[in-house]
Amino acid sequence: MFPRTICLWATALLPVITHGLKVERSHDFPKGLEIENMALRPSGSVLTISYASEPHLFDVPVAANVTPKLIYTFQNATGASSIAKWGLPSDTEAYVVVTGNFSFQTFAPTPDSYAIGFVNIYPDGLVKYTKLAQLPQVSQANGMISVPGTSYVLIADCRAGFIWLFDTSTTQLTKYFDHPLLKTLNSSAPVLFGVNGIKLARGYLYFSNTNQQIVARIPVPSPNMPFSPSLTGDPEIVVTQTPIDDFIVNEFNGDIYLAENGGNALAVVRSGSNSTVPITVLGGGNSTALLSPSAVIWQAGQEGRKLVLTNSGPAEQFVTQNFTGGGRLTFVDLTDCE
Ligand SMILES: *[C@@H]1O[C@H](CO)[C@@H](O)[C@H](O)[C@H]1NC(C)=O
Ligand SMILES: *[C@@H]1O[C@H](CO)[C@@H](O)[C@H](O)[C@H]1NC(C)=O
Ligand SMILES: *[C@@H]1O[C@H](CO)[C@@H](O)[C@H](O)[C@H]1NC(C)=O
Ligand SMILES: *[C@@H]1O[C@H](CO)[C@@H](O)[C@H](O)[C@H]1NC(C)=O
Ligand SMILES: *[C@@H]1O[C@H](CO)[C@@H](O)[C@H](O)[C@H]1NC(C)=O
Ligand SMILES: *[C@@H]1O[C@H](CO)[C@@H](O)[C@H](O)[C@H]1NC(C)=O
């Protein structure tokens, strides 16, 4: 609500203000971990998973300079690709997690390495993993969301270019949505990443496609019943020219905040804007404010105001295995410049 000049003035005075935004960071994760996706705990702290080299689960409170706490390590996989809070009420905190093997040297997953299971966190801090199923049909799992009030999760398969529906009560996996806008661009390109992030918001299923550099959306029949038995139709493209990984929608006004992994930036497309081309709000260019942001979520109770971004560190280190920087979480307060 402040005029832009106030923000620029603040930038000049306070080094912690970046692009007019207040930015804070956690301490680094151990080197070599590619921090991939997040889920919010009822306490407001963030659960995050690592995708390259070690399948770890961390708990990170949202506060400057906190140290990420390793709370679980999965078995039989080199990484955890997806995490979502379970959509049904439960006695203990329950999350759904997908694990699997992906190599940054070949940029390819290992066939039949993906598995899905529950993580339960008990009040005394005990973390328990229960495997539900192997997912041999899934080529490369990426973003995942729960369908609120149901036992269903939707899983983005970024290599095959599908959205799968998995029922945690029956362990049935079915193809939910298939469309050219979910696909990788070119089957002989070195990096095959089609549909990446998925979100349910404002009566739509939104998804990003990394190769196609877009976010698109398609109406779902009902917010809590989008799956009977599959989705058809043509999505509307709402963001273009974005080196995107994942994103979050503001449920109240439709603004879309983008974790631009390929651009080292946080960007936005405002719903009232005439343009589908995002505006950078943090990082970008040669800035080191963000390095390879892979996901973005709202902080607890702060929709439209405060974000958490994963910051995976310099991207090339996962290819070279010369680990030069740890990942961290970045906390961004948007309210200074709204
Ligand atoms: C995935 O990686 C784990 C850990 O290195 C390994 O034990 C497992 O055999 C791998 N799975 C496949 C299908 O190769
Ligand atoms: C480990 O992974 C392999 C192949 O991905 C699978 O067949 C096997 O059941 C898994 N083991 C466990 C204990 O989940
Ligand atoms: C597909 O990718 C390969 C490898 O990057 C490239 O040589 C080829 O020209 C691309 N084809 C099209 C149609 O874009
Ligand atoms: C959108 O474009 C129209 C026509 O060019 C212009 O009048 C209007 O101010 C623009 N709105 C925004 C939010 O840029
Ligand atoms: C980034 O740095 C390079 C090398 O110093 C420079 O040529 C380039 O213009 C810079 N890019 C931006 C967007 O500032
Ligand atoms: C690893 O990266 C650092 C920093 O860029 C560099 O100084 C070092 O020579 C690299 N090591 C190897 C083995 O490439």
C-alpha cells in the first residue's frame, strides 16, 4: 500500500531489503542436497524434502537464521520428490510423500524407482513412514497436492507429461489429465521437464510446464471433487515466458507467484494485469538473492502477504558434484511494497 518511492528509499537504507522486500533466510541445509518441495505443518513450520543424493525430510521453523532439523531419512531411494499434507482429518499429522531415484548426471529417473507412502508425525516428535505402493507407471514424479476432504492426491509426472490421481485408501493409480500442455517440448532435448507444479485454487487446477515456460489452468467441476473419473478440456494459458519450476496462487485475488528456478528469481503475474509475462520481484539477472528456487508456498495464515521459497543453491553443482553452496529456505515479506 506504500508508494514505490518508499520502497526504494528503504532499499537504500537497509541492506536486508531486497527489491524493496524484506527477506530473511534459514541457515543452510547440508551441502549436496537439492531442496525440492514443501508442506506446512499446523505449527507453521515447514516440512521440506531433498531430491538429489539423499532422501531426507527436514522441519524448518519460519524465522531468520533457524537451523533446518533433519527428522527422517527414507529408504530405497536417492531422493524425495513430492510432499503434501494429507487431505483428510487424522489423529496425528499426516503427509503423503513420493520417493524415487533421479540422476542429475543423466537428467533421468531410474525406471520403477518411485514409491508413495504416509509420513505421520506424533505429538512426541516421533516420525513414522508407511509405504503405500510402488508407482511403476510413473516416469518422474514432481509436484503433488492433496484434494481437500478426500483420500486423493494428484501427482505431476514431469517426464511422461500426465497428471496422475492416486487414492491413498485403495492404492489405485489412474490417469487423471492428459493434454499437450503437460508435455515436454522435445523428446530429444537434454532436460525433459513438462508439467511440474500443480495447485487447486479458485475453482481451477493450475499447473506449470518447465519446458514450455508456462502456467495454465482448467476449471475443475467442484473444488473437492475434481476427479470423477478424469479431467478433459483445454486449459487456458495464464503465464508465459517463465523459466519456471513451481508456483503458488493467491486464492483471494488470483495473483500467481512463480519460483523461476531457471532465472534465479521470484516473479509475479498479477490477475489484473494485461500481460501474461511475469515481473521479477526478487533476484533474477546476476543477483545471488535466490539461487535455483524450486518451490514457493504461503507462510501459515499469511496468504497474499508472506512467502517461503526453497533456494537450492547453484544449479550446476548437482551436475558437477562439486558442491559449492548449501540450499536454504528464504522468507519473503511482500507487504512492504504492495
Ligand atoms: C534407488 O536408490 C537406492 C539408494 O541408492 C537403491 O538402494 C535402490 O536400489 C535404487 N532403486 C532402483 C530401482 O535402482
Ligand atoms: C525398493 O525398490 C524396489 C524397486 O524400486 C522395489 O521393487 C522394492 O519393493 C523396494 N523395497 C521396499 C522395501 O520398498
Ligand atoms: C530437439 O532437441 C535436440 C537436442 O537439443 C535438438 O538438436 C533439436 O533441434 C530439437 N528439435 C526441435 C524440433 O526443436
Ligand atoms: C490494459 O490495457 C488497456 C488498453 O491498452 C489499458 O487501458 C489499461 O490501463 C491496461 N490495464 C492495466 C492494468 O495495465
Ligand atoms: C551479468 O554479468 C555479466 C558478466 O559480468 C554481464 O555481461 C551481464 O550483462 C550481466 N547480466 C545482467 C542481467 O545484469
Ligand atoms: C569446485 O568449485 C570451486 C568454487 O567454484 C572451485 O574453486 C574448485 O576448483 C572446484 N573443484 C573442482 C574439483 O572442480
